Amino acid sequence: MHSPPAIPTLVQQAQAGSDQAFAELAQQFDVRLWRSALVMCRDEVSARDLVQETWLEAWKCLQRFDGRCQFSTWLHGILRHRYLKLVRRTARKPLVLIPSPVDDEPDPGQALPGAALERREMHTALRELLAVLPDEQRQVLELRFWANAALADIATALDCPEGTVKSRLHHGLKKLRNNPDCLNLLGSDGESGA
């Protein structure tokens, strides 16, 4: 069976005008964007609109993607930017970018099994803990631990030096570690098991 082209190849093909390559990129990243958007918006209609706006902007700005960060980090940066525009328009407080265990959840009428209930409670607790951090620290933690972005990619996405990213990460984790509610959620290195 033939394997799909690597992400950089698909990006180059899409930048050269290939609709098919862009469709393949969308197929590979749509679920991750959807989960992040659903957590931010907290409703499916707004989340779907946000993902569509993200893909439209990505298509329009594709020539500006220069490969200095991962394509997924770039997409999440667009998603977050579109969400913050929505927040400013509607004057809602930004939520935390933590993927929801959407695929693991049963229908609303069914009782949650123990592990799924525990995961949901952990995600809720993490959202609440991160919500008290300054925006700059929260953004770095979200990109680092839930978008799996490298420090250099975060620096590119947030348009700041890598040293600033490291400092924000350090101070954000320190604040979380000093919070007694955080002890059961974060390991000794501060990284979540989520």
C-alpha cells in the first residue's frame, strides 16, 4: 500500500497550487483543529465555523508559511488568532486550548465509564488551573503540551525569541506547581499526562 506524501511535500505542492495536496493536509489536521476549536468555543457550531475560518485563512496565507515551524503549529496559531478575533468581537473571555476527549465520550444519555469520567474531570481541572495564568504563559503551555509544539516552533508562532518562550514556560509551570490543586495533575517535571 502506498503511503501518503510527507507534510513538507504536501505543503510545497499546495503552495504550488495543488488543491489535492491542500485537501490531504486538511484531512490530516482537521480532527486536531476541531478538538482544539471545540474546547475553545464550547459548542459544535462555533467550533466548526472556527475551523473553516482557519482553513480559509491558511489557504489564503499559504505562501507565507516558510517552514520555520511545524505546519501543525502554524495552523494552531491561525486557529488561536481567529478565536481571539472572535473573543474580541463578542467580548467573551478566552478559554484554554486543551483538547477534549471527544472521541472517547459516549452519548450524553449514557453514563461515563470510570476512565472517561476521570479524563473529563482532569481536563476540566486543567482548564481551570491554566485559566488563572497570564495569557502569555498560558499560550506557551497550551502550545507546548497540547499542540506538542517545539520551543522554536512556539517562538515562531508567537513571534517572540525562544528565550522568552522558555521563560514563560518556566514561570507558568512554577505557578502551576505552587498551586496545591495541581499536585495530582502534573508530574514532577510539570508535564501533564493529558
